[in-house]
Amino acid sequence: MRVAIDAALEAQKAGEVPIGACIVSENGDLLATGYNRTIADNDPTAHAEIVAIRDAASKVENYRLNGSTVYTTLEPCAMCAGALVTARVCRVVFGAHDVRFGGVHTHFGIGKGGELNHRIEYLAGVLAAECRELLRSFFRAKRKS
């Protein structure tokens, strides 16, 4: 999770919403990191998880990331949760819940039930206070400027 938090800090430095993610292979190798790049890339799909998935898939030369674990600072949205299912990620560890757009615990339960062809193990709340404070301080500063 510390790698994901470091990526979130990079997003913040770039003026993006501070959300970061990383992907670790089943043998523990760091495959990729990503952070929000929606503004820089003019791409509404360039969320931290999607950026990391694209990089990891390119590195392993496979669109399936079987056995991998994704660490992300915020609960994945519906789009990202769907991409994680499609990529066949095994496990997702996230920090803060996303009360507005969370696609896993807060709303929808994407990847948790039997409706889709792949299930993901989710672990919520890891370093949640720190992840939540990154977002709060970012938006607090935005409102002041």
C-alpha cells in the first residue's frame, strides 16, 4: 500500500486527484504502478488502476493478470472494478471507501458475487485514514484556491 500511496503523491504533484495504485504478481514482484492521469492525458478512463493495469499487461504481454494483487488508495469505481474483473486480478487491497463512486463495497459489489465470470477477493481499509487524508487535503486546498 505504501507504493500506491507514493503514486498518489505523484498524482498530487502533477495536479491530479491523489489516487495511486500498484500491481504485484503472485510471486511478489512489483509489475506496475499508476496514478490518476485523467487531466494530463485528457482521458476520463485514465484512473490509477487502469493506468497500472495497462502497464502491467504490457510488461507480462498478456491481458490477464492471473494471481496478481492490486493495491489502491481508494475503493475502485465501477469502471475500474470491471477492468479488474476482466484482467482476472486475484485480489484487491484498498485504503479508503469511496462513498460517491465505490463500485465494490459501497455500491454494486462488482467482482464479489457470482454474476460475472470472475470473482475478486477484496480487503478494505488498509491505511484508510492516510489515504482518506490525502484526498481531503487535496480538495481542501483546491477549494481555497
